[in-house]
Amino acid sequence: METILISANVILAVILIILILLQRSEGGALGLGLSEENFASTRSVGNFLTKSTAVVATLFIVSSISLVALSRGDLQSDQSVLEKVEEEKDSKSPKIPESSK
């Protein structure tokens, strides 16, 4: 499940980058030289790109949040982080023998 979500997240990121790069910075869309006489005017293409960018961005955010939720499910425990660090220190450190003076 996690692999599918990661793949979908990467694909959505690439699509989102492409959609953002297709938009013109002046607020128009697709600097392809479309004139007003053409069937698809620059305004309608701009509206389409804006709406599709919003949809893809929303899907990307939802998939990112669900990935975080899945990864947190593996990490949940009753111990705090500090208790785990103390346990690891105690178990791995060598014991110093006491002197018999």
C-alpha cells in the first residue's frame, strides 16, 4: 500500500510541476500564440489549467498526508523518544568493572 502511495505521490508531483510550468506568469495560459479566433481561447485554457492545477495540488497534499499517517502507524509506541535513547545507551555501552580496592 505504501509503495502505491509513494508512486502516486511522485506522479502527482511531476504532473503538478508540468501544469505549473505550462502557465504563463502574466496570468494567461500556454504561451503557444493562440489567438482570439481560435476555438480554445487563452482565457479558457488558463481557467482549465488553473482548475486542474488546484485539483492535482489537492490530490498531492492528500496523498502526502496519508503517507505521513501510514509511516506514523509504524512508529507509534507507548515510550517517549528519550526513554528509547536511554535504553539504547544502556544496552550497547560496555560495562566497566568495579575495582576491588
